[in-house]
Amino acid sequence: MQSYGPATEAKVAEVVETAKLYGRRSIVALAGVPGTGKSFIANIAAQRLASDPLMVREIQFHPSYSYEEFIEGYRATPSGGFSTELGVLLEWNELARSDQDKTYILLIEEFTRANLPSVLGELLTYIEHRERMFFTMYTRRPAKIADNLIILSTFNPRDRSALELDDALIRRLRVISCPPDLGQLTEMLEVTSIPKKAIAGISGLFEACAKLKDYETLMPFGHGMFAGIDTEKPHLYRLWTQRILPIIRRPLLQPHPFYETISSNYPWQDPNFSIGE
């Protein structure tokens, strides 16, 4: 099993422990703004929870995702007619039910981007009460959610759809907060050629923003913004012009609330700037 730095391992352990304790009655949801490494953490945790790497299935919700794709729906046949087929959840659930000694994982990225009441349908109650049978909408097929199926998910708590989650769904989530993490940031950058002073400067940017109100939900990006950056020049300058600035200063809109703080604490706004060793 691959080992990561202490900060990353601590967050993975939190997800794994939560899933083992509560994942057979709740959906375990990692919540954080973009770039906080929640997908990275969720994937590591999923692999460690599953009995085999092939027992992890990953999907991504989006605004047009439907009940028919997730639970059960009609599909066109080559003859021009229609047949009913299992959606992703019930298909994976059937595999889990036929292999009760193993742990299966369904990882749902961008969980709140779908119309959740429509997509999940009757599933909410039966994830929590797995001893109870339910019947699918189209074929009235009897089904139970397998005890050995754990559902992990990720979402951005700032998304409008996340803000509109109803109480019935929130009660069935185990939410793990994934804010920007300086420990994970350091672990990610210290294996690169970025000077230690530059790493400290990046950490200082997050520390300055952390003093602002509603940091965990308003911060426009997390430490993952710096993933893949292996040298100070020219990458930190290009990151500013190509990714950070378009997020915090969009044309015809008011600047992001953290614009001034981010701008004043990000020194790589000149292509020739280098913080040095």
C-alpha cells in the first residue's frame, strides 16, 4: 500500500474510519472548495476500503444526470423498441449482493450538481434502512441496498445546488470537511524543485486568506491549485495569469471578495520575479 505524507494520511484515515463506522447507513461526503484534494483523498480512501481495486466504481453527477441512469430506466434497442435496464447504482449493487464477503465502493464525484431528489428517488430511505426492500419505478423490481456497498461522494459546498440541499438528504450524509490544508500543500511541493522560500510564500497566501470571514467556503481555490507545479519560474507566474486571475477577477463582474488579499499576497505576478532560495 502506497504511503503519503502525515497530513494526507490523516485525512485519508478520517474518511476510511468514517466509512467503516457509518458507511453502511449514510453517504460519506467530502466537502470542499475546488482544489482541496477531496477527489484525491476520496480515491485513496476508496481503494483502501474496497476488497479489491476493481471493486471501486467512480461516476460523476451533472445537471442532466437522471434517475434512469442511476437507478433504472428505458434504453433504446437495436430493433427500434425499448427495454428496461439497471442504472449504475443497482447494477453495482447487484454485484455487491452476489459477493457479500467483499466490500464494494461507489464513488460519486460532484454529488450536488445533479437534481438529487429526482436522481436518488426512493433511495434515500433505503440507504439508511438496508434491511427494507423497495421497488423500482418502472419494472417494480424488488431491491435492497447491499450491506457491503459503501457510497462515497465529493461536492463543493459553495455550489448553488449544495446550498439548496433539503434536510432529509443532509440527515443521510456524513460530511467530512476538506478545507485548504497547508500540511498537504507542503507535502505536495517539497518533492518538487520549488525553493523552500517559495513554498513558504504560497503557504503565506493561504494563511492570509484564512484570517478572512467564511474562509472555508469563500476561498476560491485550495492547495490543489498548485498540483503539477514543479519549478518556480515560469510556472507560478503562468498559474497567476492563466488560472488564478481569471477566477478572482472576471470581466464585467465584481472582483471576488478575497481578490485584494490574494493579489497582495501572491508575488509571482511578474514573469521575471523569483523569490530565491
